[in-house]
Amino acid sequence: MSLLKILIFPDRRLRTVAKPISKIDSSIVDLANNLLETMYSSDGIGLAATQVNIHKRIIAVDTSEEKNRPLILINPLKKNLDKSKSVYEEGCLSVPGFYEPVERNNNVEISFQDVKGEHLIIKPEGLESVVIQHEMDHLDGKVFVDYLSNLKREIIKKKLIKERTKK
């Protein structure tokens, strides 16, 4: 396993729409393991392949306190079960140091394949639901700051660019 480099907003590569995975082979299993390792080492609870400049439809999630319930979702699809929404404070490994309120659907159904190629359907709740929806946005080239006002997004963008130029 190896750590992958996480892209930082406003990197244009975060806007790339990921392509479906047609075959789940050892390279996809390796990618899943690398996503998990990178996510855990960065103290994250979710990571999309897009965030590490790999534009395939795969995400890693683990919202457990013990970091012992990893979930890999390949080619995930979301179905909203109703129109209810809630606002959650979100952060992102690609937007380090910023946490902002984002409105997400409450009741969703997620269909996906696991690393064995099995087709599964889950109805995540609470934080896990928010994280899965957040990571699925990345697969479509969307970053959580897109839900914010233009002004707030520009302030975050300028601060992150300034931080990068200091290094």
C-alpha cells in the first residue's frame, strides 16, 4: 500500500468527472487500499479517487470512531428517497482547515459495487450519509465549497493559494 497525494482546492483536476469502473481487478483493489491508507493517515473519514488525481468512480469511507468499518463504494449511484434535507458542518481533505454548513438530503439509497464486484444497496444515516454524498460529489467534479456563496468560496480559494505559496 502507498500514500497518495491529495489535490488541494482550487486545483482544476478536482473538477474532472470520474469515469465508471468497468472491471474490478487487483489494480482496483490496490487503489481501494491506497485510498483507505491515505484517508486514515490524513485523519479523514472519506476520500474520493478524484481527490488523488485518479479519475475513476470509487470512494473510501469510514465514519467509525475506531477506524475499523471501512467502506469502499465503486460506481456509486444515489437515489433520494424523499425531499427532506438537513444542514451539516462539512470539511474536506482537499479544502484543509475550513468547515462550512452544507445542506444534504436526509434519506438516500446508495447502490454500488464492493471490491469483490458484488452489487449492494445501503441506506446510510447521519454522518455516514453526509460523507458518502460529499465524496460522490467529488466524482462529479464538485467540491463542497460549490455550495457556498461566491464570496465565501473566493475567500477560501485565496487563503489556500496564499498558504501554498508560503511553502
